[in-house]
Amino acid sequence: MTELGASLHEAEIYFASQPEHKAKVQQAVLRFERFVKESLPQGTTASQIAVRTRLLMMAIETFGKTVAEEKLSRRRLLAWAQACADVTSNYIGLP
């Protein structure tokens, strides 16, 4: 698993430098920002939306990477996913 993780890390570095990857990441950020903006009360500042968007994206990415390294049963995986969603949405202020 360690070797696979190192290989995936190398691939991630390579793809991160590619213009197509950067464009897709920017597209994802814009879509997450729209989702967060539409979910929060009117009057939420652009800065607050940006911070909450980044936090949401980081939580999803970190959770996904961590879970990929674990050998969780489907039941435990769903429990972790729900807990992560609850904590993140509560902190960000999503309904």
C-alpha cells in the first residue's frame, strides 16, 4: 500500500501541473462556491463564502484520502461519511 500511495502522489504532482487539470480544478471550485453561496443566507460575504468553500473541499478531499487507506466495512464507511458531513455542514453553516 505504501508503494501505491507513493505512486499516486507522483501522479498527483504530475497532473497538478497540467493546464487541463488546473482548468478542471478551477471549474470544481466555482461549482462548490456556487453551491455554498446558494446554501448560505443572503448577505454572506464573498470572503466567508471562499473560506467555507475551501474548508468544504478540504474536508471532502481529506476524508476521501483517509478512508481510501482504511479497510472499512460499508456500514462503517457510511457512518464515517455521515459524521464528516454532519460536522462539516454544521461548522460551515449549511442547512
